[in-house]
Amino acid sequence: MGTGWHRAVGAERPVRKPHDGARAVVVTHSQCIPHRLLIVMRTLSAGWLLPGIFMLGTLLLGGTPAHAQTDALSLGSSLPEATLYDVEQNSSVSTSALRGDQATVVLFWSNQCLWIDRYEERVLDLRDTFADRGVQFVLVNANDADAFADEGRSTSAEQAQSYGDLRYVRDENAAFARQLGAERTPHAFVFDAEGALVYRGAIDDSPGSPDDVEVAYLREALQATLNGESVSEPDTRPFGCMLKPPR
């Protein structure tokens, strides 16, 4: 796990500035507060009451971090071959056909997750930033369409229309998600020009407002990859809604 997820033990810092007269919340890591709970507290203190409550369920009651899963794709491994379904083209597409010239960003996605709503604009901004640098962004929906109708092809195609040239595909049986070890939406995976996995985890460290981002993990991973450098934090904790694959 990347070191950016933890500050020095015993360090003390305000979690967020007071919002509309609310008291500042100060947390010390010497109190041994789990990091996922810390994220919830930061969100609540910023005035995001309902999102914070929702996050408490999705983060604290969620699964294990991707890097702790024994079946997760190892860093340095090649982009797995898989057949996905392009919701706009109404046709099957291979993962090899989705690769970018210089880098490929695979983002596990949802049509009904609160945290996807929070990250849509950030992802579109990243797409625009790296548009001329040979980076292909691919949104992958691996949720069970039979159990959750809004995750199916029809709704996904409607969503895709608002994303412009951002590719949106369905992983119908979630086989690709299992190959990568995806567990959340959003959950990012970056592959370099050779197709090797160089980053996996969160988009950034602010599930609430983009104005509060301190570490833009995905952006920094892409910049390092395109510059031919090693990613300083290649493995971070994803947070968001639990992936709901077919059983």
C-alpha cells in the first residue's frame, strides 16, 4: 500500500476546515483510528453528511483492500486478454483492442454509485488532460445487470453518450474484474505502453470535494508513466461502492 495513505504516527492535523460554523475535527493517528474511518470523519466534518453516512457502510463494511487479495493482478503483470461488450458499438471488443499507445487506464464503473457521481467530472478532466498523449481511458461496468437493471447495457449506453469519446464497456460475467482483482467503483488500473500494470487503486484521496484533493494518485501515476519513470505510489486503497458482480 502506498505510503501516502498514512501520515506520521502521532501527527496531528485538522481533518477539514470548519463548515458553516461547525467545529474543526482534529484526529491523531496515535489514537489508532482506521484510515477508512478517518475518511468518513473527514467527509462528515466537511458537511457531506449523507455521503459520509453512505460511505460508512461502503467503506467500513466493505471487502479487503485490492493489494491484500491473493487473486489480484500483480504489479508488472500484463493486461489480461478478455472479451468485453462495447455498449455504444453494440459489439464485442477485446482488451487488446482497447489499449492506448502510451498508457491504458481501466476504471471500474457504475451507473448508480454515489461516488461515481463525485468522480465523473474528475475523470473527464483527466481524459482531456491526457487526450493528446496516447492515453486510452476505458470505463468497465462489471456489476450484475440481472440484479441491478440500471447497470445493464441500455442504461450504460445512455450514460456513455454523456462521456464523449470515453470508452464504456460491460464485463458481463465479471471475469475481467476478477482477473484484475477489482472490488470497488471507482477502482483504477493503469497499464503502460507495454501493457504492464503500473498502478492500481484510488483516483485521488478526496471522496468528497475535488477542491480537497491532496494527492492525485491517478494523475501522478500517468505523469510518471508517460515520463518513463516509476510510479511512486503504485498501490493505494480504492474506496467507493462495492463491486456487485454476478454470482
